[in-house]
Amino acid sequence: MKEYAAPDERITRIAMNLRNSSPRDLARQLAFTRREFLRAAAGLGIGSTLLHSSAMAHMAAPLKKRKVVVVTFGGGARDQETFAPQGQENIPHLMHELIPQSTFFTQVVNRGILGHYVATASLATGVYETLNNFASLPPDHPTVFEYFRKDLKRPASDAWVVAPSNGFNRIGESSNRSFGAGFGAGVILPKHLLSAAMSGAGGYDHLLRDSYETPFYTPELGGGEFELRQLEMMLRLSVDDFKAHALTLSSPDELSVYIAHQLMRQQSPSLLWITLHDIDIAHAGAYSLYIEGIRRTDRLCADLWNAIQNEPEYAGNTTMFILPDFGRDLDDDAGGNGFQHHRTGDVLSRTTWMMALGAGVRPGLVFDRPVDSTDLVPTLGTMLGFSSSMAQGQPIAELL
């Protein structure tokens, strides 16, 4: 097992100040520290308005039908394994390919419940949801998919979620009936598809474990017959080909990205939400697997961005957002379990980051001001032209 990385002294200093500073001051200090990390990274011109003529021309060019892809860097990762100098080797694609092309926000605050499903549901509604993280329940408030489809009169094929955990099966549509049933996103659960397709065949166990935090939790799901027909009819992918390709993959997130590629190619949805979750293997207690999850998530984010550039329906007219659901505990915090869990709810667990890149986004900018997790949905609404009337957040002016 890999040895623990020594925490960067600036992160340690923030941790030592937890009892002596206000949460606002600590969050600001963490944001500034992230900016320093990015400035110091080789080859990054971060922190100044570096708009080349080609970038300006790209922003001024008329767009085809606007598309948005949201990727959650899910599972919770700490700065000391990512943006700190000793952690940057784990995110080479973010550091050297994606961040230089992005507008980067160093201080995104999650004020809600630090459970993966409920936190992701809050990102998708723009409201801090309070539902049971381990119950098969829809969000209480309208989702971004419902706002998008109802306001813009978009068909069901234009909004999709790909989620690696079966516990996310209700995230596509809320229980709020002011929008009427049937306006949510289609939700594809690759693990559920694979489980239905394998019919007891071996070799897939590494792709099917569903919850690292509560291994005895089994979400309520329907049968797999409809989903398998959907696989063939909508994604032009036979069950045999799906199973054969799955055997070449090493993780559930790789399976999700494979399905996302098929979805982009065959359906070209204008709003695509992909929840990555491999990092949550940290709950198993193996630091080496946690690091492996971070590195894989970094690679898959770049893979998705490259797919956007190579798909004619997406290239040049797509904005991609990447953001975590929340962070993880420090090793020195007596109330937590270090990298393994996210129990403390302190500033370092709640203060994350976000990058936006692609159509309409200015590259090479960093903003340290606080942005709320609930600001994502109103921002998407302003970009795509729909109202998010029940969301608590505000549109992020730097992206509009």
C-alpha cells in the first residue's frame, strides 16, 4: 500500500487554524492557497486575463444549438492529493490540459448534507436537499432537467444522467408536481444494465459493487428488461457488445464514460450530467485505491472533454463544468477519519472548486470569491435560456 503523502504546510496551517478563525476566513485562506498552487504549477498562466485573439474569435462566433455537459468529480478528494504540490501528479490532465482552458473557481461552498446522493441532488436542483442519503427518493425540488425540458419544450431525449451508483436512480426527476410528471431526465445506470445483462456470468464483480460507504444498502430498482431494450434501441449497442467491452474496463466510472460516449454519439442530448464516483473507494480504507480513483477520475474528465471536441454535434458549442460534490476529512482532525470519510462537516470538507470550459467561457481566469453549490442551476438556466424559479442560488456573473 502506498505511503501517505505529507500534507502541504499551507494546508496544515489552515487545519491548525480551524479552532481560531471564522469559517469565512478559513474558506478565503483555502481559496487563496489553491490559487497559489495553480500559479506555481509549471506551464500555467493562471490568474490573469490571457485572452488570445483565437479565444476571442471563438467566443464571438455564433453558436449552434448550445449544449452543456456537467461532470461531478465525485467521491470527495482533498487538496493534499490533488492541487497541493505533492498531489498534482495525481491530476495531470486537469492541471496541464483542462485548467489552462478554463475559468476556475477556487471557493465553491457546499452548505448542505455531505452525503453523495443528497449532495449531488442539491447540485442538480439548486436547493440544499434534506432527503435521506440512503433512501430511494427523488429530490423535493425541481431539477435542472425539469426546468430545461418544460421551459424550452425539449423532448425526453435531450436531457440525460449517467450515474455509476444505483443509489442515484431517482435523481432525474423531482417529487415536485408543479412541473407535472414526465419532465425529468432519463437516468442510465450502467451497473444496473450490466447486472441485468450478465445473467450470473462471472468476471464483472469489480464493476458491480455499488456503495463503498454502506455495503449493505441496496436501492429499490425495477427489472432490467426495459433498460436492456433501451441499450439496443437508443444507444445502438448490443447486449453482447456491451458485456464484451465491460470486461476490458477496470472500474464503474469507466463503464459510465463508455455509456456517455454512446449517448453523445447516438442521441446528442443538449444537457448531459455524468456523476463519477470511483474516488469513494476511500471508504474501504485503502489509501492506494483512493489515489488510483483520483487519477482515474482525472483521466476520465479529459477523456470526456476530448469526446466533446471530436463529436460534430458538440464541438464548438458545448460548455463543460467539472466540480466535486464535497471534500474529505484531514488526517489530523479528531472528529473524522482522514481520507477515508467526510464526517466532520468542517470548512475543508465543504469548500471545493469548479471549472468551466468550452463555448462562451474565457480561458485562463481564476476567481477566489465564494460561489455556492446551489449557484450551478441558475447559471445553467441563464446560459441555456430557462428559468430556475425555485433554486436558492444565483447565476455566476463571471460565466455569463
